Amino acid sequence: MNMFGNLKLPIGIIGVVIAQAFGIIWYVAQLDSTVSNLDQSVNHMQNEATTVDVAVLQKDLENIKEKITMMDEMHSAKFDPTDLEEAIEELEDRIAKLETKDALIENEMRTIMSDHENIGKALEGLGAGSHSESRQYGNYGY
């Protein structure tokens, strides 16, 4: 029972089948080459992305270290109230001088007002003044 004994195939069909077999082999070889190229490209891109990510992480780490160093320096520096105390003393001195000037000005003002009042009374006593003094002196907001 020979099945292929009576089988007669034309040479054209055999040629077409062989050509298709070579075409499939060629297509698979091209497909394998394309996949290999794409795999290399993906690996290259991943390596570049990893390199960039590592560089960014290193820069971030450097920034964090700088911030920690600055914070340590800020916390390690003790507050020195000397400048503040000196400024307060200077302001207190200036306030004392201003209060002294204010007292002198008030004293001078009272003296001047008293002199005006006395001059007004003297003019009234002489009869030279025909008008009466209507102003009130003293108690200037104190």
C-alpha cells in the first residue's frame, strides 16, 4: 500500500511550493532581524533612560545634602542677642533724650505763656489795653 506510488505532481507545482518555502524562510529571517534590531534599540533606550534617571537622582541627592547642611548650620548657630540688646539700649537712650527735650519745650512754653499773661495784665493795668484777654493758658493736653 504505497500511497505516494501513483502520485504524479507537475514540476510547476513543486517549484511553486519550493518558492513559497524559500519565501517563508526569507520572511522569518527578516522578521527575526527586525525583532533583534528592535530589541537592541529598546535596550539602548532603557540604558539611556536609566543613565538619565541616575543622573537626576544624583543631582536630587546633592541638593538634599546641601539643604541638610544649610539646616545644620542654621540650627548649630546660637542666637546672639548682643546686637538686639545694643539696639534696645540705643533706643532707650534716644527716648530719654526726647523726653528731656519734651520737658524743656513744655517748660519754655509755660514760661512764654506766663510772660504773655503778665504783659497782658500790665497793659490792662496801664489802661493801654482796651481789650480783655480771652485766651486760657496752661493745661496743654496734660
